[in-house]
Amino acid sequence: MARPGRRLLLADAVSTCPPGRHGEARAEVLALDGVDVWLSGRKVLSEVSFAIRAGEFTGVIGSNGAGKTTMFRVVLGLEAASSGQVLLDGESASHRSRRSIGYVPQKVVLEPDLPLRARDLVGLGLDAHKLGVPWPSRARRDAVDEMLAGVGATSLADARVGTLSGGELQRVLIAHALMSGPRLLILDEPLANLDIRSGQEIVELLAGLAHGHNVAVLMAAHDINPLLEVMDRVVYLAGGRAASGTVGEVVRPDVLSRLYGHPVSVLDVEGRILVIAGSNIQAVGTLEDDLGEHRH
Amino acid sequence: MRALFEPGFFASTPVRTALVVGAIVALASGVIGVLTVIRSQSFSGHALGDVGTVGGSAAFLANVSPLWGFLGIAVLASGTMELFGVERRRGRDVATGVVLGAALGLSALLLYFDTTSTSTSGAAVTILFGSLFTVSSDLLPALAGLGGGVLGAVLVMYRPLLLSSVSSELAAANGLPVRFLGVAFLVMTGIGVSLSALAVGTILSTALLIGPAAAALRLTRRPGRAMLAAGASGLAATWLGILLAYDSFYWPPARKGWPVSFFVVALVLVFYVGSGSLSSARSRRARGTT
Ligand SMILES: Nc1ncnc2c1ncn2[C@@H]1O[C@H](COP(=O)(O)OP(=O)(O)OP(=O)(O)O)[C@@H](O)[C@H]1O
Ligand SMILES: [Mg+2]
């Protein structure tokens, strides 16, 4: 077995991505079709449909409780949809096909004294489902090193995972998720708790994976702005429903007002998008408040 | 050397049996203990040890080895704890507490029957505090099978168990059967704790399960090494404990030997404290050089 990390992550991208044909011709890696989800007698998602393709960076935008995590759990098969279906590579998702999804959960709590180094966690991304003890092999070690280098975490390799900072852990978790060579990488709010710079670095890393290595990246965030430059597609969640398309198609007053079920305005303030309640965009007070909120 | 190894140490059958039993128990406990600490399930482990008292005292009444009582009750209790919901941390603690309370109440009654039926306090002491020297050599095959079974199961499921112990979210995302692994691990803990209850008694069984593991986790950042270190230090504690207990035969006040469980648990504590000084000395050195 020669260098699994490199083979799966880097080489595939080149062969399945013919130059000059960007976008349309690519296969749908993930599609949701009319997915409804009920949790504890409440309808959390209703009629959610969208599709994403290889090499696309898709942002899933929604405020707290909008259903981002729930949607991901349905894709992963950890929660059942009451109707509708999830398609992976055009076929109904199965336990086996779901194994090829890379996932970075929203909350991963790791105690500082865990006897596990970053490289051990990344290694488990390759073969956690295998039985038996992992024998140290050159190939495995190289694959882990290469992956850590790829996410810029070489210097963290021997640190205990529980002692990593938020941004460092995020990189290691991304490396863990990428080890199996997934064609679909799902990240649940990876930018939460990160400062602006680490956030940007993570976004650039993910954009590189999507555009450079043909991975379909699906990433949740509550703020759309850090993703504007790199996003190919947006899935906007509100009130349990979803609208998807390019940013220009979705982030518009008419589409979002329909989604929210009440009038909203979309403001462009020096390149930053603000979505605020109400259709009266002359409300300067609201605008100021909103700006204050977004600037932290 | 002569003074340390009293004449006849290796010639005595109870000593030889004790050494073998101690080794099996220490290795199984070390491996299970590391995972128990990683999963923050020390309380469940402790409870499984304590509930063993019910089984042990019942087994005594039925005139079979307490081992079978420990095992039966530990497997039953782990199943019950799972039914009550072990996967959520709070649910797990509550479930554990409920099962533990009920079992200890019952043990009080059974131990009372034990002591009245034999009119000595020997049963209670053996069950609660154990004695490696009283383990019958007839049990050796069963013990080896159980200990080997637990070790084998951990080795086979090493990676899935490790990841699900570190983070159930990550394990679920990797498509691992988190719930099955949780139950399987609880049953393995039950077996491990029963073995150590046989060696050092139900009350002290957690000391052998958690102590060496906790010491090992301070010294290494690798899970496999932590298991090896925990097994090795548990082994050192039991063997040295047996040796000291054998020597203590000539010690005051009674000239009939101090309890081996005392030595084992005391040595576990010494190793734990020692590992603390070792790791802080090490980090001081690391800070000094960089
Ligand atoms: N197990 C559950 N039982 C009942 N309701 C649930 C359950 N899990 C989630 N919900 C509800 O479903 C809704 C969507 O939750 P979800 O976690 O998917 O939101 P989210 O978009 O990920 O939010 P956040 O940004 O805060 O992470 C919330 O209103 C939540 O209360
Ligand atoms: Mg969420």
C-alpha cells in the first residue's frame, strides 16, 4: 500500500478534473431531495433539497438552531429523515458509502491529559474501523506526516490533542477527516471560537482542498462574510427550510424574505453582507447596531 | 536477596498461584483501566467493583468461588446501567448510582447471612478486601481464559475502542458502532473488575483498575504505551505486594502475615505518587532546556 494520504487526496484530483471544464460537467457528490426531519415531535427541517458537486465549496449558512447540525447528521446517517432522500454519488446513501465522507463535528471535547498525540488522532482517521493493533509502518507514518504538513500542523504532530488551541485542533481534525481520502468533506462551524486570522487560514485551506484537489467541501457557518470570496454555492437555512444556489441567486431580499417568512433586507456595506429583519433599509439605527454586532 | 526472598517463597503453592493470578489481574486491569480513564468512566468501574460484593456474598452462601458471583453480577449490572442510558454522561452517573445503591443494600443483607452461617467474619473480609493467597489453583484456567479474553478483545477492537473512548462524536462520524462499543467495553470492565476483586477485594478493586492507569497516563502521551506501562506497574505492585506479604509473616503484632491487599494497594499508591514527581521533574527539565 503506497502512501495512502497522497494517493487519495492529491492524485485523484488531477485525473478527475480535466482542465478547462470547470463546474457544469462535474458529477453530483451529494444531493438532498425533499428531506424532512422531525425531532421530539418538532419539525426541524422541511423539504430541504440541494446538490453539490466535486470541487465546489459550499457554505451552509443559518443562525443558531437553524438546523445545520441536524442536516449534517442526516447526511451522515446519525439521524433519520422522515421523508425525502440523501444521495451520495447519485445513489441512495448507505452505511458503506457514508464511510467515505470526511466529517469535522461542531463540538469535540478533548481532555488535556488524554494520552493521544495529534499524529495518533490523524492516523485513526485512516483506519479507525480496522480491527487489530496498528503496526507502525513507514507508509502509515509518511501518510500522517504528509497530511499534517498539508494542513500546516507539522509542528503539532507530537502534542497531546487535548492541549491544542481551538485553531490548532481544527487543523488536526481536518487532517483526521481527510485521511480516508473523502470526496466530500463536511465541517460543522469550524470557524466558531477562531480569531479572524486563524479563521481566514482555515477558509483558505478548505478552499484549496475544494478548488485545488477536487474535494466537495460543505461547511456550516452562521456568518456568510468570511466565506464570500471562496464560496461557489450557498445553502441558506432558516425556519427549517433551505434555499440554495450561488450567493447572487440566494442572498437577495425576495428569496430570503420568502425563506424567513417575513421581510428582510440584504445590505452590502463595503463588501460585507448584512441580512437584517425589516424591509426599511433607511433605518440607520438598525444598520449601525448590526455593524457593531458584526465587528466584535 | 536472601533476606528478601524468604526460604520457600517459590516452593509454596499458594504463592505460585498468587503470582500467576496477580499477573493476569494486573495486565487485564492495566489495559482496561487506561481505557476507563480515557472514557472518564472511573465511577462506573468503581461501581462495578462494589456491586460485586452482592455476587461474592451470594456465591459464598452457595459455596462456590466468589469469582463467579463477581462476574455474574458485574455483567448483569453493566447491562442494567446500559439500559438506564450510559451513553449520556449524566444519565450514566445517575444509572450507575442507582444500581450501586441497590446492590450495596442487598450486599449488607447477604454478608449478614454469610457471617451468621459461618459465625466468622472471614467471608466478609475475603469478599471486601480479598486475598491472593486464598485463590484456589483450580481457578487458574478460568482466570487465564477471562484475562486472556479481555486482553484479546481489547487488542482486536483497539482502534474502534480507542477512537470511541476519545470522542464519541468522532467515532460516530467514522461510522463506528458507538453504542455497541460502549456496551462491549462495559462488559469488559465488568470482567476486569471481577478479576481484580478476586485479587484485592471488591472495595479495593478500583485501586488496581484505576491506579496504575492513572500513573501511566501521567508518563506517556501514547495510548499503547500507557497500556503497557499500566500493566507493568500493576504487575510490579502485585508481585512486590505478594513478596512483602510473604515476608510479613514474621512481622508484629500477630506473626501471621499482613494482608497482601494492603501491600498491593499501597504500592499502587506509591507508584502513582512517584509518577507525579517523575512527570513534573520531566516537564521542569523540558522547560529548562528550551
Ligand atoms: N435531539 C433533539 N431533540 C429535539 N430537538 C432537537 C434535537 N436536536 C436538535 N434539536 C432542535 O433542532 C433545531 C436545530 O438544531 P441544530 O443543532 O441542527 O441547529 P444548528 O443550526 O446546528 O445550530 P447551532 O448554530 O447553534 O449549532 C434546534 O431548534 C434544536 O433545538
Ligand atoms: Mg450546530
